[in-house]
Amino acid sequence: MTFPRLAFINVVRNKQVYLAYFLSSVFSVSVFFIYALFAFHPAFTTEIIGGYVSVGMHFAEAIIYVFSFLFVLYSMSSFLKSRKKEFGIFAINGMSDKQLRNLIFLENMLMGSAAIISGICIGLLFAKLLLLISEYALGMSNELPFYWPWEAILLTSISFGVLFLIISFFTTSFVRGSQLIDLFTGNSKPKRVPKASPALSILSVFLLGGGYAIALLVQEAMVFFAMIPVTIIVIIGTYFFFTQLSVYILHRIRKQKKIYRHKVNMIIVSNLIYRLRDNAQILFMVTVVLTITFSAIGTIVGIRTMLLESTKITQQGIDIVLFIGFFIGAVFFISSASLLYFRLYTDMKEDKREYEMIAKFGITEKELSTIITTKLGVLFFIPLFVATIHGFISLIAMQNMFSYSLMKESMLVIGIFIALQIIYFILIRFQYLTKIKSVLNVKI
């Protein structure tokens, strides 16, 4: 049997395992293609509407492409980790490291090619509908007709062809140097108790506090010059918050015996110590994505109101800028939701085994439900809470730069996304509890 055929059969037979990674890749391709569809539309390249809109769309595409690379790379790495045992079986049966890397490369390119074709087809399928919706939203009358987007198809195919090629080379290093026993045991090896550095925990507080202070104190033109260093400081502080400070706080709670031994807190806190360290990267990424969403849309909505009040710029021109901002904000918000879902999906097998063990300790159905809800709540709402603070600070800084209040619009935008996150949490919680219940055979 040839390697291409083995890769194809492997994908087909394990389609349920590959589904989450494939869907996340299709989502990235679809979003990029839809942006290209608008960016190359004849209506957005004419002087009547303003050629700057096309430039803005292409700039947004560049942002989405960089994010897509990180998003797909993370999805792929999580996907490969969940398949360690499978790779170990291949290795036991005589497959060399080189052959295993070739198999992973071919599988990834096969999935990537399928994702590109599927993503473009989905984009084409909904193209006319999206153009009609955009016409209505922008107050345009028959100015966005459907056209055959050869340029968008070509740009998307080449861009993501290169992206999947680069990621395929990256992921082949996954098994390089991996010992056979490490592959075979996969995630079943006992984990070490996560430790947090007090120094880095304190540094996190200083970085976040310092970044906030600078953002709130600078005024007018100085906001522009402070923007990059403050962003870097806050991002580093946020990373240490999730990797160090959160674990440090939980260890301190563990020492408070009255709190720690109350009801099921012992299980919850111990579980969170491991979960927060394991999920630090995903929590960090979701926080950054949500912060960008809140800041971008809040600022654009505020600027739109300011321009309408103080200038004679056409309503349509402003609405196009608002449309671009909402589009990219919605993409980033959906991406954060996809990251959370993908993480839960890849951890599902391990979670089922863990909750099966917990259930044997004799805890009640209500207590088990509390444990699961707390775990999901941390994953969903800690990034949202941190991102909301980041977003407010960012919007206050923008307010200081423009000398115009953005609070009303900012509160509205952030409030809408918080409500959407709560609805998403309720739906995912119901689905997650249903799956756990099916394994434990209890009513949760």
C-alpha cells in the first residue's frame, strides 16, 4: 500500500476524529474567501464608493490570514496530540520516524486541500445572500450584484495552499525525537502538579497595572505613540496571568482549609490547577481575540457616531467602514468560540475518563454538575472577564485620543458580545453534560 493511499484511508476511517480540525480549517478558508469576494468586488474599486474600501478589505484580509495561520496551527497541534497513541501503534508495527512524518505531512496536505475546496464552495454558495444582506445594511440599491470572483478564488487557493504547506512542515517535527513509549502512552501518563513562580505572578500584576495606568493617563496624540508599547506590556502580562498568577492564586486558596474543604471545592480547585495550566495557551489566545473584537468594534462604532455628528462625510462611506469593522469583529468572536469548542472536543475523551473516576467517590449528581459547570465557566468566562477589562481600558484610551466619549457605544457593543457568550455557554454546557451523562449513565 502506498503512503498517499494509507493517508487517504486513515482520514476516511477516522473522519469523526478529523472533523473538528477539518471544520476549523474550512471556517478559516471561508472567512478569508468572503473577505476577498468583497475586496475584489467592482463596486468597491470604483471612485464612486471609494477605492480606500478595497484597501481596507485587503488589510483586514492580512489580519485574518495571520490569525488563520495561528488558529490552524494550534488546531493541528491539538489534533496531533490527541492521536499520540495511534502514532505509537504505527511505530510498534515498524514504521520509522521518517515514514510517520511523511504520513502526517500527506494527511495534513490532504485535509488542507479538502478544506480549501470546501471553504471556497461554501463561500460561493452564500455569496449572493451575503451581497444582498450587505446591500441592505449599507443602503445600496442593486450596487453589489453577484460576479464570478476568479481573483478571490485564486488568492484564497494560493494563500491557504502556502499556509497548509508551511503548517505541514511544522507539524512533521511533532514526532521527531519522540520516544516510542511517549507516543504509545499518549495522554495517559500521570501529570506533575503545576507550580507557579511567585516572581512571575507579581510581574504579571505589575505589567497589567502599569499598562492600564499608562493607557489611562496619556492624552490626545500621546495615545498613538503609547499604543504599541502598552499593547506589548499588557499581552505579556496577560500571558503570565494565565500561566502563573492564576495557578498561584489557586495554590493560595488550597492553603485556606475552610474554603478548600467546603463541599466539592477540593475537587474543583485541584481540577482547576491542572486545567488552567493545561489550557493557559487557549485562554490567552481567546482573551486576545476577544479584546481585539471589543476594541475594534467599540472604536469603530464610536468614531462613526462622532463623524456623523461633526462632519459632512456621506452616510454610505461611514457605513462601509462600520461594515468592515463589524465583519472582522464578528469573525474574531466566532473564532474565539471555535477555539473553545475545539479545545473541549479534543479533551472530551480524557474528561469522560476523569469524571467517571470522580463519580466513583460517591458524589451526588448535583455536585458532579457543579464541578463540570465550574470547569466550563472558567474556560468561557475568565477570558471574557479579562478581555472586557482590556477592552474598556483600550476604549478609554481611544476616547482620550479623540477627546470624544465612546462609553455609550462601547457598553452597547461589549454588552451584546457578553450576552452572546452567555448564550453560547448555556448551549455548550447542555451538550457537554449530555455527553458526560451518556458515559456515566446518570441523570445530571
